[in-house]
Amino acid sequence: MDFDLSDEQVMLRDTVRGALTRAYDIETLRQVTDTPLGWSKQVWTSLAEIGILGLVFAEEYGGMGAGPEELSAVMGEFGAALAPEPFLDSVVVPGLLVERSTAEDTTKAEFLGPLAEGQRLAAFAHLEAGDRWPSSTVASTVTGGRLTGTKPLVPHGDCADVFVVSARDETGTVGLYLVDADAEGVTRTGYRTHDRRRGAQVAFDGVAATRLGGGDASAVIAEVELVEQSALCAEAVGAMTKSLHMTVDYLKQRKQFGVPLASFQALTHRAADMYSDLELASSMSLYLTAALADGTADTVAGSRAKLQICRSGRHIGQEAIQMHGGIGVTAEYPIGHYVSRLTAISHTLGDADAHLAALSGRLRDWDMVTVG
């Protein structure tokens, strides 16, 4: 099996890398994330112009029709650059939910086209108060076409133009509904997360809602969550790779007792352990991406990948901070920002403990191996 990127995928990756590298250094990143919006509209426009925003949508809806491999390649560059633009939260996730939950071409075209062009922002309002992964609460309800409920954790819900909301109908069936962010009865309270991203608590009080498709939407939500999980894993690998490279460069340049830190064997051994964990994380991210591309991905594959991502991210982040010393925790130096982002990713869609519990709970699904 060939694990290398194709020429087209390399070109896509390098294009995104160039756009984000030109846009961000640590000072620019801090300035942009300190604004009320928290990300750059100029960068957003450039991503739309090169077709990145429509990456995963079908071509008839203004997209590129790319698969999980291309999405992972792009998200790796977002992780390496710490780019704060809400590509995953405001385009990919809500867009795929709409594309996969309804058969109406008109609805898809009207929703996905503006997303791909960068003219509209969406957000998936799903998690309820007290939810933990895997989320199955969905306490919000729809009666007579009116949606009522509160979603406290809506990534980039502060700037969304439209919400894709999970709620139960009169029969208790989970469905997906479109709600205009400016509709009467919508109240949102924005906040900033520790990794300098944005979110919002969104309350719906008898808001007019349009249902997407029919039947139970739980399967579609689970499918898109796996795609999101894969994208987050790829982003984390990008952030870990950059963290390791920065740490190794620092060890080579910083001197103590007149010699570079890299000359101390204990530190080089710790850096080697970081590299080993990075390789494990990269392999598991690739495993989940390949499973999605083959159509064989399931929650077990997702948990296997995310568990390793969480473990590797924690180890690499902690070691990077330790080996940088005091400068590693300053706002002016980038390594602390990478660790914060890795921490946020590890807590999104289940942390290490949650995925370990999920995998442990499936042990009885497998035949026992006997010897002799």
C-alpha cells in the first residue's frame, strides 16, 4: 500500500501551506485572535478563492469533491500554522450534515454554494448541557415546526449566519433542522476558549426551523462526527510535528555551560521519545483517514485513533514546554499556543479516558485468543 500523497494532494497541501505560512507568524496570530471575530476575513477570502472552502462538497454544489485524504492533508497544515479560521466548524461539519441528510438538490445548492464561496458561515448546534462524548442526549425539541432548547457549546456559533440544529420531534426522533441565526427567538452568547478560538451558547425559544430530510438523523450525525474526528486528528499531527521541530531547533540553538542543549544525552533521548509518539499519532491518524476513504471506518476506528492522538499530544506538549523552559509558557512564544490547541483537540469529541472506556467496553465483541 502506498502511503505517500499523490502529486495532486501534494500540490493541494503546499498551496494551503503557502497561504497560511504567509498569513501567520506568532505576532500576527496573537493580533488576529485578539480581535472580536478571532480570525482573519482576508485569509478566509483567500481560502475561498483557491477553492479550499468547498473542498469536501460535490462539484455540482460548488465544491471540489475531495475525499478524507485531501481533508486530512489540509487540516494538517491548519494545525502546523495554528490557523484560527473556522474551516472545520463553520464549513465542513455543517456542510456535510446538510449534504448527507437531505436528497433535495435545491436545498443543498442554496446551502453549500455560499459556504464554498465564503459568503456564509454555518455552525452545528448539537451538544446539550452536561453532555459527554458520545453525545446522545438531544434534549432540544421541535413542535409544530418551532424549535426550543439550549446548546451551550457551539463552536464558532458567535459568527454563524445559520445553524444546523439537532432536536427531537413529537415522536422523539432525532432530526436536523436549519435555523436562521437572526431569527426571532434566537439568543447567543459568545465566549473565547483557552486556545484563542470562539464559541457560543445558543438558546432557541420557539424558533422557526426547517427539517432536513426525514427519519432518524443519528446515523448521519455519527458519520460526520467520524469525519470531524479524522480532521481533528490530522490537525493535531500537524501541531505536534511543528512542536517537535521547534523543540529540536531550540535544543540546537540554546546553550548552557557553553554548549548546545542538544549535546546533553538525556534531552536527546526525550526528544527521541517525542518523535516516537509523533510517529504513532501520525500512523493512527492515517489509519482512520484510510478507513474513511475505504468506507470501513466505524466508532472503534475513531476511538483507536483519537486515543493515541490524545496520549501523544499530551506527551509531546508537556515535553516541549519542559525543554523550552520558562519561555515555553509565555504568550510571545508559539510553543505554548500549540500545547493549548492540542489540549483543546484532545477534549473535543471525547478525551483519552472516554475513548479508552469505549474501547474497553467493546472487548467482548472480539473472540478470545487461545494458545496451545
